Amino acid sequence: MPWSMGKDSNVLIWLARKAFAGKVPFPLLHIDTTYEFPEMYTFREWATKEHELDLLIRINQDAIDRGVSYATHDPVTVTHELKTLALRAALDEYKWDALITGIRRDEDPTRAKERHFSPRSAEGVWDYKDQPPEFWGQFASRPPAGGHVRVQPLLEWTELDIWEYIRREAIPIPTLYYARDGKRFRSLGCHPITHPVPSEADTIDKVIDELRLTRTSERSGRAQDHHERNAMQKLRAKGFM
Amino acid sequence: MSALAPATYTAQTETDVGRLHVVVVGHVDHGKSTFVGRLLHDTESLPEGKIEQVKKACAAEGMDFEYAFLLDALLEEQEQNITIDTTRIFFRTKKRNYAIIDAPGHREFLKNMVTGAASASAALLVIDAQEGVMDQSRRHAVLLSLLGVKQLVVLVNKMDLVKHDAATFQRIETEYTAFLASLGLKAARFIPIAARHGDNVVTRSQVMAWYKGPTVAEALDDLVHVDNVAGLPLRMPVSDIYRFDHRRIIAGRVESGSLRPGEPLVFLPGGRSTTVRAFEDWPITKRDVVPTGASAGFTLEEQIFVERGQIAAHPSHAPRVGREFRARIFWLGREPLALGRSYRLRLGTQDVPAFVSRIHSITDADTLAATQGDSVPKDAVADIVLRTAAPIAYDLHHECPVTGRFAIEDGERIAGGGIITEEVSSSQTNGKGRVTPAERIARHGHGPAILWFTGLSGSGKSTLSESVERRLFDSGKHVLRVDGDELRSSLSRDLGFTPEARAESVRRAAAVAGLFADTGAIVLVTLIAPLAADREKSRRALARHAFLEVFVDAPLAVCESRDPKGLYAKVRRGEIREFTGISSPYEAPQDPEVHVRTDQVDLAAATEQVLAAIDAAVREPREDWEV
Ligand SMILES: Nc1nc2c(ncn2[C@@H]2O[C@H](COP(=O)(O)OP(=O)(O)OP(=O)(O)O)[C@@H](O)[C@H]2O)c(=O)[nH]1
Ligand SMILES: [Mg+2]
């Protein structure tokens, strides 16, 4: 299960513990872009102990050695190199049948078209033009030859659902989501391309009140989505989450 | 264009718990996506700047702006101006939260329409006023009736193209009402709209003043949650059994009814019962009851055999168990659904081989014409009889919908689904002439197999084979053990321990195993059979059956320390000569189907290992089942 330490991934860990009597019975994977906010690394240490996680950390060192960086490259390229390719390398290494992801339909129009069980070919490609049917709780649960299945339990949740659940269950999340000096992060990614939004919401209740009224989109602070038309579709077809 | 005065939909006054799922269906190009885009726009549900952003992107590409592009996000969809896959968007009115599912209208994407509609409580059926009722308008309604979506609102769209003519609207209303009635459906209302211009979507149309009914937004708020499953019996398909610590936790989701500690439970098929001891929640919370839709992990008072696939129910209201039932199905597979071919049937967490034993009728979902045939083509619906390889637990759809419906898998892909309408009493076969192996398979629900447990004395052959036998027996399999030592006191009483006598003893054991397998049983042979050549001969003699060599492996020192029959001690005292592993050779299997290290794994794990191998070997039924 990929774990970005963001709010959705922490909800996933919580759900996994609930589903498996308190224990996360599979390994977690952090694709470390090396551009995480410092607080995220502190949170990672703490949460790994707290939830007794079996954590794997992967970095695309080769790309970094080749000089791929936000200073010199566009965000789509860097995201592809540091996230998608690192994920693909981990998949090649471990040959997992399934990846449990925390994506949601309300985040992005291409994610809105996703399935709860979404097969990926051996090359990691998403065949969005021919997705398997799913109904009545029956899913495409068998991984294609050489490939894997993305299992996406949060697909039906909205950003507001996530926050209400975090409040109800008191799930630990990084404090970067709360306002400091009139700004907060709604979505967390690499620091050079993730921008805080103006906000006074410094408590969870205020965050929820803010979201009930907002009309700006959650990922508006994420530069790679807006780099070109259908940037997310192109990234996602190649294996980005 | 009419004057629009959008209502403000930001603050909810009266909250309806739970999100209402509404699917938008209808023929290709009749304006479904345009309608949804417009609905989002007029209820101010779009993120700030979204319209401007899409308009700018369109201008840059030299395309006309379409409200549909708010949903049709894929490049291919925008280029061809068509919806390929369903989009789900969330929005809220003052009354409640909605998930609006925009389904594609093109016939090629019917599987995507089904995916979208299966989770909906209500449907908005869009019909183009100019084109009128078309084939997908009808086909979608047929699928809605099978999927159990009964709340319908029909939107007669593009009224601007027919000069907002009331007579055209009424003609479509009359025609389509009659069609729906033939399916047992009834639309709550018909609404004339012009989605592109926003007429009667959220704002009342000035140009269609003749229409007095509600706008679509108002009609949405009049819909109700119909996924009400109150009053249904408890059905909890078992999804897994956890053994993380000393506890054995049964996990699953309550699909109907409710579950309480102290209540008696029966697990079907299989039929063992006991009571629920306690819920094992994390974080520790006190739950007195697990209601419909919630998941549970719990321990049982008695350690009865439970496995994934079984349905937990109250003994007084148990589901049916059987191997044959009649169903109404829809078929989406690329290949037609054919009589006698083997598929997999998935119902709850059950997953069993099945085949179509009868096709009563095939209905063209466009014309509703019923025909006879040997196969069901893509996009048709049919009335068929399905027969499963093993007994399954199920309900009739009208008694308990959640366990009265299923999916059919063809070659690893979900290719159809259906609802169970009637039980078919397991008809005994009335074939002619010799009883065929296929008939035996059909009766037992599984094919035969021979497992040859070989290994040193004390390696654990008997213990392991007994444990495997118990598990197979409890899950309703026809199983039998053939023990080498026992044969030596009966059939092979005349044989000694010379190499020739040992070879003969192996041959006889193999012959006995073969006979039992001919009856359709899974036979577990336990025999040291030290020589690879003898075992190979048996394998060849039994080639007509699935044959699995199970190497029960532990180092000699470990076997000697266990010494369950005191034989090693006798050998060391010189009371036995010619003892395998010490004074006569043991040729370990080079390439066994199953290799169990009994010094490294416990009995439970070893048993699972063998069961998994059996499952893989006897899983696929023959293509030539004749029942
Ligand atoms: N004149 C007129 N055109 C409309 C109206 N509503 C939709 N259209 C046009 O009809 C065409 C098809 O609309 P879509 O919304 O893409 O149709 P659809 O039903 O979603 O199509 P599929 O999803 O591919 O089945 C577009 O060019 C729309 O602009 C309307 O009220 N009046
Ligand atoms: Mg469309």
C-alpha cells in the first residue's frame, strides 16, 4: 500500500487497522521524492512506530543523479520520474498483485472515471477506454498476467467525507493541513510545486466549515495537474496514481 | 435562452443522511453529459474558474465549448464528443448530498452504463425530443429493471429543437410510458428540458410555460432512498478468517439484517452452527449490534470449520443451499454465453465453477422480442438455468436481493450478471447407458484427485493427511484416505519387505486409489514408497486422474526424535532391519507438486498448503459436463 503520509493515506491506514483487527497486514511503500516537507519525515518516523508499519522506502536515485529536479525540469517530468518510475521499479522488484491506493473521484475528472478495482498491465498502463464492469460488490479482483490491480477503497469519498471521518475517529495527520499565518495546505505533494491556500482554519472544525463553503478545487495548489491540458490523464495512463 | 435565476445551494438546511446515487442514462448524444454539466453549473457546484478554464482550453484547440466537457474529461471523449466511461460527481442541494453518475449512451459501452447504474437508487432517463425514443433508450430501461433501479424520471431534452412544442413532448411521454409498463416500470414524471440552455434544469423555463411540473432539481429532491433493506434476514458472507494471534476472527460485511453477540449462527453451505462470542473491534469499542452495511470481525463459541464464501445467517432464517437455479441475466461478454460451457459464478464471497444447463428464452433488449437458442449474444438478456460445481448458499431475489444476485465471469473477466428467480430441484440425471465421469463430477461438485503423501516414517504423513481429510470432508467434498500401513494388514498381508514386495505393495495401493478416484473421490494415499521409480510407475498408472505428489519432508534426526510408533528405537536396538532412511534408501522426490517442510511450518499452515494445491488441481471442471 503506497503511503504518502497525506490525509487520505492516513485514513487508509486507519481503515486497514479496522479491517484487520488492529494490524496492517501488508507492507507500506513510501515513494520518497526527496522533496517532501521536513514535517512529513518527522511524521513518517512517528506513524511507523505508532501503527507498527512494515515500511519500505524507495527513491529514484538514478533520476536524481541524472540531475532531474524542479529547478531544471517541468513538474510533469519530475513527477513522472520521481513518483511513477520509482513506483514501477518497486512493482518490478516485489511483483505485488495489488496496490491499495487512496485516490478519490472528486479529486480530478479522470479519477472520477476510475473503478474500485482497476487493472494495470505489466507495463503499468491504465486502459481507461476499456475498463471492466463492476457491480453488486463484484470486482475485477484477478490481476492481469504480469500486471497488478489498483484497489481504491476511498473512490466514493469526498474531501469533506475524509475530514469528517478524521474528526470522528481522531486519526493522526500532519499539522501542515491546519492554517498557520493565514495559509494552509489542502493537498500535500513535493514542496517546490505545492502551494498553500489562504485560510484561517487552524482547527479541524474550522477546516470542515471552510470546506462546506469553498468553491475552489482541492488540487488547485498542485502544479503538475495544470501544466498542460489533460496533464493528469497523461500522467495517470502511464501509472501515476 | 430563458432568463436564469440560480438558487444558492451552498448551505444545507435540512440534511438527509446518506448520499443519494442517481444515474443519468439514455441514447447516445441525447444530452446526458450536457445536462449534468448544466446541473452542476446552475447549482453553483463547480469549482471557481472551472468553466473559464474549460472554455479557454476549447478556444485554444479551436473547439466549441460544451457543458459535456465538464464530465467528458478524457481527450478521446472530447475529440469524438462522446462519453466512453461513467463519471461520478458529487454535489449537494439544500436537502441532501448526491452522487450523479453520468453514463455513456453508446451501445459499445453498455458495461460502463451497467457499472454506473448498479449502484444507483434512481435514474434520470434522457430522451432527445427531436430523435425520440431510440434503441438505447429502451435497452437502458431493460437493464435498469434488471438492476433493480425502479425510481425513474424521464427528461425529454433538446426541447429548443422542436420549438418547445408541448404535443411532441406528450407524444414521447405516451410512447415511452407504454414501453416502461411492459417492463413493470413507471416513471415518476416526465420533464421537458433544454439542457444546453438550462431550461427546467434548475430554473423554470419561461418559454415552456405550458409545463406546470417541477424542475429537475426539484424532482431530484423528491426522490427517496429505496435501498431500504429493513426487515430482511441476516446475511453475512464470510470474507476471511484471521489468525493474527490466539484469536480466530471471522470477518465479513453484514449485507442484510443485523448481527449480535450471543446469537446462534449457521454457516452455509456446510451447515455447522454455533454462537457469536464477541466482536473484536479495533480500536476497542463496545458494539451491541452490527447493522446492515457495516463490517464485523468476531469470535465464535465453538471452533467449527468456517471458510471464505460461506454465508452466516440465523438458523431460523437460513438461505437456500443448492446447485441449480433459474435466473434472469444480462450478458456483456465479448463471446456469447453458451450452453454447457464453463464459467465462474460469484455471489457474495462465493466463487464457484458453473455452467448454463438450460436457456429458456433470450430477449433482445431493444425490441423485447423473445427467441430460443443455444447461446446468449452480447447485450441481450435471458432467462436461464445455472448449475454450479459445488453447492452454494443463495436466496431468491425477491426474498433477499443482496444474496439473490450474482456476477458471471468468463475467463477472468466479469461478463454478465443476474438475479435468481426460482429454485430448481436438483434433478437426478436421467441419462442413458454407462455413467460417465462427467456425471459423477456433476453430482459431487468436484472432480477426483489423488494425493500421494510420501516421506520418512515420522515425517507427518498421517497427521497431515488426516487434517486435510477433515477439512475437505467438512467442506462437503467426497474424500477418503488410503493408508499404506493399513493395507499391509488387509489387502497386502501376504507381502514382506524385499524390494520386490515393496514395489508390489506400492502397485496395489495405487490400484486401490485409482478405483476410489474412479468413483469421483479425492483420495489421500499415505505410503513411504521410498523408490522414485515405484512412485513414477504409480503416477503413470493413474494418469487418468489429477495426481499430486506431496513430499512430507523433515530431516531424519527430527523424524527420529518424534518416533510416534517407536520404530526408530527398535531399529537402533537392532530389532528391525531394512528400515527406510537408515538401512534402506529413501529417494526424495525431485519435483513434487507440493513440498511441505513439517519441521518448519505448523500443521495448520501445512494443511493450507496442501488444500491450495488441491484447489488448483480440481478447480476447473471439465468443459464436457453433461448433466
Ligand atoms: N440544441 C440542443 N442541443 C443540446 C441540448 N443538450 C445537449 N445538446 C447537444 O447534444 C450533443 C450531445 O450532447 P452530450 O451531452 O455529449 O450527449 P450524451 O448523451 O452525453 O452522449 P453520450 O454520453 O456519448 O451518449 C452536444 O453537442 C450538445 O451540445 C439541448 O438542450 N439543445
Ligand atoms: Mg455523455
